[in-house]
Amino acid sequence: MLGKELAGEPIDILINNAGYYGPKRQSADDMDFEGWAYTFAVNAMGALALAQALHGHLKRGAEKKIVSISSGMASTEENGGGSLAYRSSKATLNNVMKSLSVDWRRDGIIAVALDPGWVKTDMGGKNAPTPPEQSVAGMRKVIGGLTLADSGKFLRWNGGERPW
């Protein structure tokens, strides 16, 4: 287990960056339920398992930040339909981060969900407007400026909050 391997090492910033789009069939009319469960396991459950394993390390860190890379598609308010497995798994991830922000506030840990934007990657596709370098630079700036007052928020890569 990673937590034991790091034995006593502090972690300043933990970035959960799992992103699996999910099964081909993930619509309201046709869902691959096994694929949906796997999507949840990767995108939400894996992030929580890692956070739990490294909780003590984060408590010893100087910055005490846990950032999970989410997606604009996780916003319930901005939900445009479709991609149910992906959307719901990232929305679950956001709720996990919100819960950690409440439960671990006592430890001074800042927990946020961060939307990298629609990025030109294999997953984002060639029509995505944001180059990876621009997204990463923006996320680094956001992460660097996080304070305990930001904990529990769903943030955008270029500043500001996303609606839940």
C-alpha cells in the first residue's frame, strides 16, 4: 500500500487525476451497467481510496491540499444530457471532495474539485478549444492560490467557480 510505503512522509498537494470516459453504451435508453460500475470505480472510488490512504501524509504536509480533476460535465446545473456514466461518476467525485472538505477541515486540509476545461487531448478531441499547456498553467495557478476558504468548491481551471 502506498500510504505505508511513504511511511511518515508529508504530502503538500495530492492531485487525483483519474479520467475514464466510460462505456460506449451510456445513454438514458441503453446503459452498459458493468461499464458504468467500472467508471465509478476509476473516477470516484479510486480517488477516495487514494485520499484515505494518504490522509495522514496530507495532515503532515505544509499546504495540505487535495485536488481532484473533475469535469464541467459533472455540473448538475449545466447538464446537457448524455454520457450518463461519465457525468455521474464525476459528479460523485465532486460530492466526495465536498464531503472530504467538511470531514477533514479539522485537519486543515483543503479539498476541491477542479475542472480542467475542454482540453485538446485524446479524450477531449481535436475540436476542444483549450491546449493542454494553457489548462495546466491555469490549474497550477488555481492550486497555488487555494486557501481553506476555497475548500469544498467546484472550481474552473481559469479561476472562478463552476455551478454544482
